[in-house]
Amino acid sequence: MLVVTSESANDLYTAVCREILAQGRRTAPRGMTTVEVLGAHLCLNDPRRRLVDLPPVRVLNPAFAVAEALWILSGSDDPWIFTYNRNLQRYADRGRLRGAYGPRMRRWRGSVDQLDHVRRLLQQDPDSRQAIIQLYDPMVDTRGHRDVPCTLSYRFFLREGRLSMHTTMRSNDAWLGLPYDLFTATLVQELLAGWLGVELGSYHHHVDSLHLYAQHEAAAAQLATDWPLPSPAWPPVTVAADGLTEFLTALVAGIPPEGTGLAWRDMAATLASYRAWAGGDRPAARAAARAIGGVLGQALGRWYDHLSAPAPTGSTAGERR
């Protein structure tokens, strides 16, 4: 069992790359060579330090990180997500990602809002062990769709005034997928902690198969020799539980409601900047990134620099969650 505990996402990610290369074994599911560790427990002690940003070796697409998180939290499987990551279209069936987490979390089988259920359950019974969001659905995921959820479930525990979160994944691509999974899950955790009026506890990421694909090994090895600066802490991310979907829809559309907090405004601006980039207006996109500033604006500027540079070995230009 691989166990890694860190204070920030940058530290955690670097340590994970180092340990997979040191402890992993070769395997080739579907003919694709990986180095794999079976059984991993990754712990992020400060979930607000959620963004992996390790230039020049690993530069995240923060617009996709934000877009995917809001897409999931709003319960959507709409194809607007492809604007922020065109590579995802390869995994779609009839234009939709059939393994999309959002509908499963917010309207399981068309009716159960699991996120709201967890909120209400922990309000009624803070010591509950039943605060679970189930994402894998055998009725859907055994039908041969291209997109099958890697995440099986989220679980939440409220103890001593702090909300901890545990995620279980059957499979996790450490290079491309892990940074985005950390980002989305810790936002879910922080929202729930805010709704419950409790402190944010540690985040726990349990993975059955944690792996690196062969094409990313050289970059991961380069990263593994570094001792990175910690990820900066985000400003608080809070919003009322009632009207969550409508609030997130407005953010994605670039019209955050009056009084929206700084973190949310920066997320909305990040999406708007990337839409300008995807539409070909690169100067406007860069100007918008500079105006955002902070954690997201700086990361977005680095992503634009990355996209503008020649693609190196182990390129992350085609991000896959």
C-alpha cells in the first residue's frame, strides 16, 4: 500500500510521481504500457491548496479544472465541456460522455440529488456513516460505452467539527487525471463544509490502480527530482445550497450574480478568458488572464504560454481528466 500525505496539491503530486516510479510495476491494459501501483492512499491535509501548478514540467489547464468542477457540481452532461477540453470528445457516445459524474451526483436515475441528501443527512445526524455519493452505476457502465467512471464514490465524515472526505477510484492516471480529480473533489468537500457550518478537514484519495503511462514517465521523473513550492491556498469558496444549479449556470455563462465571492468571480472570468482563446482571440484571452491575477490568473497565463510553445515529450496539451 502506497501512502502519501502532504499539505498541498503540488507537494502531493510531486511525491506521487516519485513513488510510482520507485515502487510501480509494468502492466499494459488494452495494450498501453504503464507503471502501476496497486493500492494507494493519498492524503491532502489542506484541501484549499488544491491546484497543481508545477511549471515548466507540469502545467495544468485551469480553465478545464474549473469547467469540469462546475459541470459536475451543476449536474450537467451537456457537451459545452468540450470547449475546454476537445480531447474528451474521443470518449463520447452520440455527443455525450455517458460516464459523466454530474447527473449521477445531482439526479441519480433522474430523481435523487445525492449531494443534497448528504447535506441533509449530516445536518440531522452529524456522526452518520451513511454520507455517500455513489458514481459507478452497473446498469449503465456495463453497456460498452467509451466513458466509464474511474471514480466509484465519495464519502464524508463529520468528526470534532471538521468534515473529511474520502474518494475511492478504481483507476487513476496520475499524470493527466489526478490533478483534476483533486480539484473537483476538494471543491465538493468545501461546499459541504460551508453548508454544514464546520471546518474543512483532510481530503483522502484512495486508488486501486494508480499509474503513469509510458509517454509521461520522462516528465514525471524530471518532476520527481524537484522540491516544489506549496500550492497557494484559495480564498473561501461558499455559496447557498438552495439555487446551486442556477448559480453555477450563471457562472458558466459569464454572468455571476451580484455579491458573488472572489473565488467564484475568478472562476467565471477564467472560463470567459478561455472561451476567447478557443475562439481565436488570443490577445483578449491573455489580457483577461492578467486581469484575474491570483492563483487562477497566473496559472491560466502559464497554460497559454504552454499552448503557444512547441509540444515537448510528455506534452499535456491534450488533457484528459
